[in-house]
Amino acid sequence: MSSTSTRPDPPSRAASAPAPAAPGDPPALDVDAVVGLVAERLADPEHVAVVASRDDNRDPVYDAVMWGPLTLANGLPGTALLHGELARTDEARRQVAHRHLVAAGRAMATAPSRGLFSGPAALLAAAQTCAGPEGHYRSLRRGLAAWVAENQTERLRVFRSRARESGPGVDWAAYDLINGVSGTTRLLLDAVADPAENGSAVEVALAASLRHLVDLTAPVRADGHRVPGWWVPARLQISDRDRETYPRGDFNLGMAHGIAGPLAVLSAAYETGHGTPELCDAVRRVAEWLLSWTLSDDSGPYWPARAGWDEEIAPHRPRQMFTRTAWCYGTPGVAAALFRAGTALDRPDWRTAAVDALRAALRRDESRWAIEGPTVCHGYAGLLRVVARIAEATGDPDLRAGHRRLTGKVLELVDVSAPFAFRHLMRFPAAARSPVPHRAVDTAGMLEGAAGVALALLPVGDGPLPWDRTLGLA
């Protein structure tokens, strides 16, 4: 699994504590204190809802309040994940997690369903983790798993019908981790392994989902060229801005909305006994394509966020492209997926490429990371969790040092005056002309909120169904 002959123990919370405060500074908070502070601020789901749904907590791009009670991103399933993880070592947290699950369930009738991160699937993900080794919430999980299976089957039918009518090309929902097929496929992998959740509908939906993802990796012909099957043509781009930026469509490399997400899920399927020759071929196709997009700068290798049509079909890769150093886009997410694939298919070269790129990312000047604030999606917590996972798996000293450094960065961003102790930073449309490029909002959930920051600070453990499987990391 690792290029090293022995694997040191994973870094402890004490090893991740920041340096003592300088004279005159407020006392520094260590990891345990910060996690406890966030958990206490997020203990009451009704209080969380009141604060997070305030009108000033608006997304500056979409001009909507960033509160979805039944979302992993910024709602109660995300906060339930935090309390469910803490309940592994603190039984008192189990009742807190229960209250968050119950409150989230009350939103079932009105909350929209968009893949893993919104709707009943988000509640299932939280309930699966909160179930713990004792297997709590059997009836709830069985009903939700059946719903996810039936919904997934219908979505796949719609995708097949659309493909027959409109030809090659897909939209994000056909494959991505956040709102698309691969995220819910990850849930079905867990459901089929649990007798409390498994059933004929779950088995059928999982088999169909894996076939869909495998088929999606096969090349297609478009405009006289042979290109990867996850090409998103202009007509299926999510926004007018993307249609202008990618007039002939694009190929997304990221973990959140790109092909790294399906790669992580297909690798998880292989590791859990669902491997077939066709699935192995799909994993190889994606991994080799991602490796073909390895670019380099003065710090070392990295992966771009997205590649346009003209860049993909050009005889040579561009020398430089925009990227982030975040979970959602850029080297961390791609490295996590490649490392997972390399572990599943026993490809040390893929694992080495992932580790080398992460080392380079940590060497790169932080001003070039293009990450914002403490939270998981495009902030420090997501990068921290990727580094923690791969450092734990390899024992690599550079990654372990990076883990300690990133832990310190996150702890520096604690704001005890904030309702949830961490704030989510959002760029707004006029940011380029503003001396203040971000708007800080009070968000509670896992992907974009304080719960995710606290979760990222926890040690990487071996417990069942860890929270970060929803990020493609387990």
C-alpha cells in the first residue's frame, strides 16, 4: 500500500496543536478545544437553523440564503455527521446526533433532492455514519436506501433516454460526486453491504450505477474527434459564464464535479468486491487520462481544474492552466482519487504520482493555492483532510509535516465571536473591484460550514463508514 517499508502511527491531536501564544495574545486553542467549541455551538439543531437561515447569510452569487436543512453542504445532515463521529468516543454525543437527524427528517417533505448532498440521500449518508457499530436507525436507513435506489434507477433511465436523443456529451448530474450519479453510487455501495439496508432494489440500482459509470468512461466521437465520454458540451454547461468560457464544452478534472469523483467511487467498488474486468479498464482509462494532464511549474507537478475542448484535442498539453489547491478542484482531489485507484489496483506508480503532486502543492507558495477560508470545499479544511488521509496511509514525513502545518492554519482561523466558531468565505460578483474580496457567512454544515472544519481536524480513524467517504476519501 505504501512505498515505505513501515508505517508510523498517525499523527495525534496533541502533535497537531499550534505553538504557544506570544505574550499579549489570547491563549491558543488546541485541536480538542476547537472541536469541542464547534460541537457545543452546533449542539442545538433549532438554534443552528435560526442562525444559519438569517437573511444576511446569503450566497452573493445566487442571492439566496445559504441554508438547506436537508443538505450535507450547509444543513443538518452535515452537523449530524459531526456529532455522529464524536459519538464514537463520547456516548453523550449520540443523543445530540439523534436530535439533528430528527430535525433533518422534518424537512423531508419540502427539501429538494439533488444527488448525495441534498435530500433523502444526504439524510441516509448521515444516518449511516451515526448508526455506529451498533447499527442504530435500521428502519430509517432501510427506507432511505430503498428511496435512493429507486430514485437512482429513474435518473439512470432519464440519462439513457437523453443520450439516445441528443448524442454524445453529458452534464454534471450524469456523473459528479456532489449532485450526480457517483455520489449516490457511493451510498449504494454501503447500503448493499448492510443487511439492514440491502434489498433487491438496492442491488439492482448499484449494478446499474456501476455499469453507467463504467460506460461513461468509454471514449466517444464528437466533431470528428475521439474524446473522453465525460465531455460536457456547451449546451449542457451549468451557467452562461461556463458556456462563454467553454464554447465547445470542457472536461472537468475535479473531485467535486469532475471525473476524479467517479474514479474514487469506482475504486471503492473494486475494493469492496464489485470489481469486474470492465470496471478495472474504466479505472485505468480515467487514471491514465488524469496523468496525461499532469502539468508542472517551479514547485513541481499539479493538475488543472478544467480543460477546454481545444486544449484536450491539441497535440500538446498547455504549459500553464488555472487550478486550485483544494478538495473540490486541483491537485488535492485528483491526488486523493489517484492514490485510491493505485491502492485498489496495486499501481505504485499512480500512488507515487499522487504523493509527489501533494508534496509539490505543499511547497508551492500559499498565495498561489487559490483557496479561501477554513471550510472543506475550497478552503483549508478540505486540503487538510486529503493530506491527513494520504499521510496516514503512507507515513510520508513531508505529508505529516504538511498535516501539522495545515492544522495550525485552520486553528488560526477560529473566530470565537462567530456563532459557529468558523465562517465560510464567499467571493461576490464585484470582488475584483473591491478591497474586500469575500463575504463571510455563518454556515453550519459539512462541505461549506463549521461542522466540516471540526470534522477535518479529527484524526483519521478506522471506524465504520467515516464521514469523509462522502468526499471520495474513504
